[in-house]
Amino acid sequence: MFVWANKNKYTGKFDKDLKCGQGTLECINGDKYVGLWAQDFQSGQGVLKQANGDSYTGEFQKSKRNGHGVLIKNGDRYEGTIISISNF
């Protein structure tokens, strides 16, 4: 586990000090990402749950929601192809 000065914490693998493979990022604001990482980016399948209750389950590319997934925002559910939405 690695904890940054701002108290965000990451549990998972590193390769040359970059997050990679399966891992979990828990942010002090209550946001949480569980899924795959590549070269320090959320990349591949993952689940992002935000402190405000919004969530996304699906594909990520360079830490953006991008590809097939399910987005729940403000209680509304959207399923399909998501194109490049920033996470935080």
C-alpha cells in the first residue's frame, strides 16, 4: 500500500514506480476506483464509485471513462459506449 501526503491511498502493483495491473485507489474525498492500471493510468476494466453516489462500471483509457460501460449519474442510468469522460 502507498499513501500520499494528501492521504489518498493505492493498494496494488507498481512497475518502475507507476501503478500497473489490478489495483485500488481510495481518495480522501470518498471516491474509489477498483480496476486495472497501465503506466499510472486507469486502463481497462474498472469500477469508479464517487462520494456523491455517481458510479461507472466499464472500460477506461488513460484515466478517462472510455468504451462500453454503465454510468449512474444523479440517479439516472446510462448504458452503452462512453467517449472520453474525465474521472475526477
